[in-house]
Amino acid sequence: MEISLPSKREKSSFAARIIKKGNLLSKILYCGLVIPISSLPFRVLYWLTDFVNILAYYVVGYRKKIVRQNLKNSFPERSRSTHQIFGNGHR
């Protein structure tokens, strides 16, 4: 089974269908975010995801306690400092 990437014509027709059918918010999100982000090189995408990770973990603080508890339950033999390293998202 061979997997092929869509051609530029197929991509543009997909974008045209989104713009025709969707509401205003989906048009803004697709044309304003998805298309520009999808054209970025992988290195820039990795930097962007690292930045979003920092925002989500430190600024928003989404599920910090749950992550730490899951690490503690999953790896009881590991030290607390190891749990903190993995729980903070450091590589």
C-alpha cells in the first residue's frame, strides 16, 4: 500500500471547501493560523511547541498535581527529584 501526499491542487481545493462551508470563526482560524503554521520548517515548529509547553505548564499550570501524582504512582521506585525532572517537562 503506497501513501502519497496531496498535491497543491488537492490542498487548495480542501482549503476552498473549508472557506465555503465553515462559519466565520473556522475561516479565521484556518486562514490565520493553520495555513501559516503548516508552512513553517520543523525546527521552528519544535521551538513553537516548546514555547507552548512552557506557557501551558508554568503560566496556566494545567494539571500539575495530576501529572506528579501519576508519576509517583507509576514509578514508585524512582526518587522525588526524578519525578520532578520528568514532571516539569525537561528532556
